[in-house]
Amino acid sequence: MKRPTIADIARRAGVSKGAVSYALNGQPGVSKATRANILAISKELGWQPNSAARALNGARAHTIGLALFRPARTLGMEPFFMELISGIEAELADRSYALMLQVVTDHTQEIEVYRRWWGEGRVDGAFLVDLHLDDARVEAMRALNMPVVVIGHPSQAGPLSTVWSDDGLAIRETVEYLVALGHRSIARVAGLPRLVHTTLRDQAFVQACQDAGPGRVEHLIAHTDYTGEEGARMTRRLLSSPRRPTAIVYDNDIMAVAGLSVAQEMVLDVPADLSIVAWDDSPLSQVVRPPLTALTRDIPAYGACAARQLLALIAGEPVVLSVEDRPATLIPRGSTGPARGSR
Amino acid sequence: MKRPTIADIARRAGVSKGAVSYALNGQPGVSKATRANILAISKELGWQPNSAARALNGARAHTIGLALFRPARTLGMEPFFMELISGIEAELADRSYALMLQVVTDHTQEIEVYRRWWGEGRVDGAFLVDLHLDDARVEAMRALNMPVVVIGHPSQAGPLSTVWSDDGLAIRETVEYLVALGHRSIARVAGLPRLVHTTLRDQAFVQACQDAGPGRVEHLIAHTDYTGEEGARMTRRLLSSPRRPTAIVYDNDIMAVAGLSVAQEMVLDVPADLSIVAWDDSPLSQVVRPPLTALTRDIPAYGACAARQLLALIAGEPVVLSVEDRPATLIPRGSTGPARGSR
DNA sequence: CTCATGAACTAAACCGAGTAAGTTACTGAT
DNA sequence: ATCAGTAACTTACTCGGTTTAGTTCATGAG
């Protein structure tokens, strides 16, 4: 009742293990007749190669790793990651690659997991997401010499390959749009301040506001942890301040929706009293009233792009170090309008 | 620049491979001093066990498989699966198990993937979701003799272990609530008709309506593919029919939200003209206006429960064949109210 | 008729661990 | 002094494939 091995096939076929190996792998060294016979017997016995044995000889694992530093329970609520994963999966499925997923509780553990997977030959490569300043993972991965693709801006990625999109461009587009609508006081409810892409968006935001003309546009940034609760809290604080902004740009859709609720609680009209822009466009943004103006990007395509890059890296194909995906584009919907009193 | 092996450690320590193996695995057969020395050297060299070599000796893969029959691109939009995965992950992460994920395009391929993973010793067990009538996967898994936990009702699971919750109870609760509100014509926009849980919910729905009294409650079921588009289409059809229902129960939240939009398009007031109930309670249900009355269940907990069951099965611990999780409970919100003209 | 060539194989080493069985060397009892 | 017992090892084989280095035999050229 044990699983058949090539030795079993060899015995049945009256040949050596080596001949069976050649036959099953389509290598020369066996006659057509013998090969056909061996294939028939292997099919009959229901033989499956044992990947452990193959891996021992340095074969590919046909698996890619993704360790996510995220409280597992909130994962399901993060459209971004889920869409990213589905995009990665779509690309991997074509080549019969699997995705090895593990949720970790900190970056030390994340490095540990990657070290183990790589050391144990269980993955051929991995993704790194949410880089922060002086990220220890970069050096750790470089030291491991494992194929890695950073999903995010190259600035902190060191020698690692990256796939990214120009968030600065998207922020600039948004600010210019709001300024054109007459807004002179714009707030940004941002994500975690340590993350590279938060910093970059922050800088671009400030720059874009300043570029509108000296002293013309007041700007303010509030940092959060991306949760709806924090988004609501910051919105409440912003809207209660004496110098209330007339437009708020949120770093994700969860916070934007929460912010919209807060505004409505405070009996403010959106967009007449307050314009709202969401970063990332999930179904969520479209079902609320008014539907949210959002920075849309094709996240699954982003993930697929990263997957292609990683697979090329693993295959040893020549790759450009850094691939720029399309930037997010602004989709105006009902949550933005002219600033009150402008014109 | 190659990875160190126990042979390298043995050479450095001046002992045999066997001694190193004993030392690293905490087995007797080496002195304290030698063990300490070997451990120090292994740390210094950054040795990691090669799981391929270990697996060859029959060790665990410390990985669980999940092949999902789903168009990968829509995965990110399915809160249910993402929450399920996050619940499974939460349980696995504690024991350093990883989750092997692959999206497949049909059940034949799903069986193929499982056969390969199991045959190749890459997973210790797997989940089966979305069982349908006469599901070929059940027999295939039984034949493989691989530890499997079916997530769903036991009726079609044959000899396989299951984790399920009583959807019938939840449906009954919903119908009784709507009837008490005066509704006499209730529709159900259901999921894929071939799925076991759809059938069971259908039956329970009809039964509950009939139990309200002979001929007292009109009921209607429309089957869809779970997408928002189909949900909207069916809603449009239902609301245009001469005998328009006063309440609709949807099989997921995506369709419920889409249905709400359709109702509002058709200038119907929710809940005055139409009551809406969603199955599964995601953030989506709470941000629309009015917020949706929903059948809530703790999906991550459900996934965690299934993961515990599978891990117990893998460990060879004694397990009950079928574990019943808590049923979904109805959370009334703004989308349900008394039927117009009742009382 | 002999030798070179190459196709079709076989035997055995190898990958990196685990482990059963065998070997030392030392301790303590008789 | 001798023997049993044991701690501390070593040796060698195992897992299931891949791969290298032969070996055998048929064929064709010289």
C-alpha cells in the first residue's frame, strides 16, 4: 500500500532505476519501445515523483513565498492585499506555481520564516512588501542571496529588484484637481509614518500643495494605522479644528469610508462642505452615498507584474532592476465638488 | 558560498555526521561539551536543516494545502474566502505551519493539484470547500488517504471529516423575523444551485416559509453566481415582477449591496418598500445607507476551527468526524422594517 | 576482418539528513 | 585482574530520485 517509486517501476520493467529516470524525464538514453513501456507501467502503478527526493538534487520547489506582517484576523478586511494576492496567484497559476503564505507577527519573524523556507529549499523566491526606512529585511534577503522582488518604491530596496508605481504623480494629480475645484485647505489622512510609501506620498503631497502657489494652499497630514477606527478619529479631529479643511485625501478606502460616516454624523454635506478622495478603489468606495472619488489602480495587475518579475528572476532571465507599473489615476465621483465659497 | 550541511559541521567539529545529527536533534549519544560545541558551530555557519532531506525520511511538511476553484481575479472581492484564509492562517501561524495556496480553474485540476502535493510530500493535509452534489473530490481524497477537512455540511462529505455551521437555523431565524415584521412575500437571491450549502439553504428557506402557516407566506428563489452583477439583475427582475416581494434575502453581501443600489435606482425606499437581508456581514454591509441587516458569523473563527480540526487529524489525534461551529446570527440594522400595509 | 562510433542501457555515487548497529574507552563491581 | 555495563561516539545504510561513468552490443567505415 506504499507509494510506488522508480525502483518499483524499474523492477516491473526489468530495467535499471537510471533507465526509468531517463524515460520519465524525456531524456535520451532509452529506446522508444522501452520508454513507452516504462511510461505505461508508471501510469499503471500511479507513480508520482517525490519532490523531496527531487529537491535533494537541487530541483525547483515551484513555490513562491509571501510572509505577511499583519494581524491575521484583519487580513480579510484589507482589499489591497487580497487583490494583490489574487493577482499574484493569477500569474502563478498559469505556470503551476503555488504560493506559500504565512502570517507573521513582526519583521524579525518574517526574516526567520524566509530564511527557513529558503534554507529548506521550500521556495524559489519571495516578495517583500511594506518596506520601511532602514528595513532590516533588505540586508537579510541580500545575504540569503534568494530571488526577491520588492513590491514598492526602489528608494529603500538597496540592490533588490522592485516593482512599483509612481504614487507621487497620483497625489499631484489629486491635489491639482482639488485646487482647481477651489480648495485652499487640504488634509491628508495618511498610513503608517514609517513606511516608505507613506513618506513618499507625504512629500509629494506637500510639494504639490506648495507648487500651487506660495501660501495659497494650506496643508496638513495626520498619520494613522490604516484602520477604519483611526481614520474616523482623525477625521473627527480634523473636522472639529478651528481651521477645518474643505477636502481630505485618505490613504486607503477603509479610512475614507469611515471618514465619510464621520462627516455625515457631524451633519456636514459631502461634497458641499467637505470633499473626500480615497486611495485605492474597492467596491466599498462605489457603494457608499455619495460614491467616493478614488485613486484607482489595477492592483491584481500590479501583483501579476511583480509575480512575472520574480519568476523571471528565478529563471535567471535578464531582468531590469526596477519595473514601474502604471500609476494610480483619479476617478472623480460624487464625493468631491467645488469648495464652498470659492468663486 | 553554498549552504552548510551537517557534514560541514561534522568536519569542523571533528566528529561524524551521526554525532552532529544527534546533537542538533537533542537526542542522547553525545556529551554535553560536544553538543555545545556542535551547536555553536552550526550557529556560526548559519546551518539550516534541508527539509527535502528530512522529508525523505518521512518527516512532516509543516504545510497545509488549499486549492481554490475560483477565477483568481475575483478572489480579492470575496470577503468570505479572505476571512476564512485569515482565520486559518491565524491558527497555523501559532504552530509555524504554512498555507500552500493555488488557484485552479476546475475541480479536475483541483484534484490533480492535491494529488501532486500529497504525492510529492509537500503538504500534510488539505481543505475542501464548496462541495457540490456527487462531488468527485470526496472519492479522490478518500482514495489518496490524505488528511482532509471539508468546510461545509457533512451530507455530501462521505467519510471525510467536516466543520460546518447550521445554515438552516439562520435562515429560519431570518424568515421568522421577516414574517413577524408583516412580510408575506419573501424572495431569496441564492448562490450557485449545485453547491450543497445552497441546496440546504433553499430547503430551509422553503420549509421556514411554509411553517409560517399554510399559504401565508409567498416565497421565491432565484439562483445566481454570487457576483454583484447577477445579484443586481435578479433584483431588477424581482422588483419588476407584478407580485413584487417586500423582502429579499441575499446569499452574500456583495449581492445584497448591489440589490440595494437597484432598489434605490428604482426609487424604492429601503426599508419602507423593500426589506433587505445580507448573508455574511462584511464592512460593506455597514457602510451603505441604510446599513444592511445581516446574518453575521465569525468567519475567521470558522476557518480557525477547521484548521484546528485538520491539524488534529494530521497529528493522528482522535477527532470527532464532524464539528459544528456556531450558526450565523441575525443582526437587524436599517435595511429591514415592517412591511408596508401590514398591521 | 577489425576497429571506431554511438545507441541503449547498468552500476554506483550522490544529494542531506535520520538512525540502527557496531565500536571504543572508561567505570565500577567482583 | 577480569568482566559487564554504559556513555560516547562511528559506520553504514536508508529515503527516492538524478547523474556520472562505465559496459554491452549492433552498425558502418576502412
